[in-house]
Amino acid sequence: MRAERKRSALEDADPAAPLRLGGLENHLGYFLRRLQVWAFRDFIATLSDMHVRPAQYSVLLVIAANPGQSQSAIGRTLNIERARLARMLHELEDRRWISRRASGRDARSHALVLTAEGEKALAKITALAQKHEARLAEYIGRKRWAELMKSLRDFG
Amino acid sequence: MRAERKRSALEDADPAAPLRLGGLENHLGYFLRRLQVWAFRDFIATLSDMHVRPAQYSVLLVIAANPGQSQSAIGRTLNIERARLARMLHELEDRRWISRRASGRDARSHALVLTAEGEKALAKITALAQKHEARLAEYIGRKRWAELMKSLRDFG
DNA sequence: TATTGTTATACTCTATAACTATA
DNA sequence: TATAGTTATAGAGTATAACAATA
């Protein structure tokens, strides 16, 4: 028998190769999760100098696009629980990137805005985030990136 | 002036409506994350009777598809850190769904297999997981489901 | 020396509940 | 009564480091 004979599946295995996924192959959630984890890791690594995490970044962008809105409106938009958002906003306030102003209409709520320092930080952050996005597009291929973006954005 | 006059963007806002996403619109990771979170929540809710989380389910499926493999091989396949996987496997062992056998080849590693009880549980779990998947497909539309699945699976 | 599995710690994020102050 | 925001706690997942046993 030749050295390159047909070997059984067990013998055949490259010890470092990934295994069969089995039924997981039929679950979209698994594949979504896998790519999302890659993307978030790359995002965090790319923005490590600024110490900004994806959730913080999303909050900064939504405040920038909707100045003066309340915490509950931000949380509703991004699906962030109000308790979690309250703590995150305190951190961003400690960093002098946002400020809470009294809302004219409702004494219970705050009007959130970026500070001048926050605007400056966001400019740097956005530049790094673009680099991350370019890396993601390269990782999965520009065509696939565009397909996924269209499919997911059209839905959302 | 009429009551239905053209109002400014600020006045116009439905107080419960989501805000503008701003720069977030250009980030695939955000949209991936949003759908993935929906999917995992639905998965957890659908399988709440079995108390199985997505990561546990993925481990059970990969063991079922690759009986006798080691923890490191499972972890490598699913991108689960070995420390995390060790604890998860102890939980699954406590539930009598998997067992660790001595590996013939390497005394350091375990050969993981489903128990008979584990096979039975996985049958129930898989049936529920199908219901979840059907719900996900309905949520985003069957066409979009197929597009995303193709795009993501081809890549992986 | 490197790898397999284990234990432990710290941090992020999610999920709740309880509380206050307003509406 | 309901809503906005706050504080606290518990659980899951991620990231590390250190360790024993084995390769």
C-alpha cells in the first residue's frame, strides 16, 4: 500500500485542523456570531490606544447624530439597557467626552451632548474605526462585505 | 397655522421612535451584532425548558459530529478558550450529557463523547433549535436568510 | 520546551430588582 | 400609575496567568 493511500477519516485528520460542525452548519446565528466576534476583536485592537469599546463608540455616534436627546432615547435606539447605559455615560462623562444638560421639557431626563473634547476624540476614533472597517472588508472580501451590508442594513 | 403644519425635525420626532444612527450606518459589525443578539435571545427563549445556551449547544453538536475528540480540538473549532471550555464540559458532565474517556494516544487529553442520555437530550434540543431557526428565517425573511447563510457559510 | 487540562481572577455585558424624583 | 435615571447584584462570556501532568 502506498504512503499516500486513502486513509480513514480518523487517521486522515490534521491534528490542528478544525472539526466538522455537524448540525451547526444550518444555524445562521452561529455564522453571524463568528464574524461578529472577529469584527469586535479587530475593532477593540484597532482602537486600543483610545480605549474605546464598540458599545461606547455606538453611543458616541448616536449622541453626535442626535444632540440633546435623552438616555432613554439612546438606549431604545441601540438596544442598551438603561442601567447599563447610565454607567457607561458616567464613564464617558468622567472622560469629559459628553455632558448632561438639564432638559427643558422634562425634569426627569437629561439632554446629552458631546463636549468640544468629545468632538475631538470622536474625530480620532472615527478615523481608527474606518481602518477597522477597511480591514473587515478585506478579511471577508469587498464583494461579500457589500452583500452583507446591503442585506443587513435593508432589514434594519 | 394648521395643526398638521410642517414641523421641524426636533418637534417632529415620535417620542418612542429610534434616533438616527449616524456613522454607525457604515459599520457592518453593528448590524451583525444586532441580528446576532436577536438570534441568541430567541434561541435562549426557545430552549429555556432545556436550559441550553448557544455555546453549550454548539459544543454538543461538535462532539456529536466528532466523537472521541479532545477538548483542545473542540475549542479550536468553535473558538472557545480552553479555560472556558473546561468549565462548560464539567457542567455538561454533571448533567450526564457527555463523558470524558481516557484517550489511547495521549494521556494528557480526554476523548469526549455524548452519553446515551446526552443523545436523547440532543434530539429534543435539536427539535427546539429547528423551531428557533424557522422563527429567525421568518423574522428576517426567507430570502434574506438564504442570502446571509450563503454569504457567511461560503466564507467560513 | 510545548501542550492538555485545570483553577482562579478581572472585566465586559446582560438581566433584574429596588429606589428617587418627576410626570 | 408610569417613566427617567440610578444603584446594586447575579450570571455569562472573554482574557489572562499560573499550575500539574504529560509529550
